[in-house]
Amino acid sequence: MASLGSIATAPLRAQREGDKNAKSIVFLGLLWFAILFAVLALVVLLVTAFVDGRTRLDANLIEVAQPGRMNCEHHHR
């Protein structure tokens, strides 16, 4: 049985004849498409969040002693 280290560092090529058939190639193509789609979706999400929130990025964001924004009068009846 191969160790995890030898599998992780093995070259990315077919080890058996069955690894070159059409089903394997289609599966590999779909796998790469899914990974690229997920990374692209993450990038779009991060860019959208940054663009939408850029007006709130200022020094107040990282202030440690910032008081709460809730109105305490409503809680002390």
C-alpha cells in the first residue's frame, strides 16, 4: 500500500491503461470545471462584498473601545 506522502508527490499522469479512457478524462474535466467554478464564485463573492462595503471601511472598523450602537433606554423599562 502506498503512503500518503508518495501519493501526494506522485506525478500527475496515468498509472494504468484504464486511467486514459474517455470516462476518466470526462470526469477529470468535470472535476477541474467544478474547482474553477467554485474559485470563481468565491472571487466574485469577495469582490462584491468589498465593493458593497467599501463605504464602511474606515478607522472606526478596527477601534477596540467602540461603544455599542443599541439604544439602552429601550432595554431598561
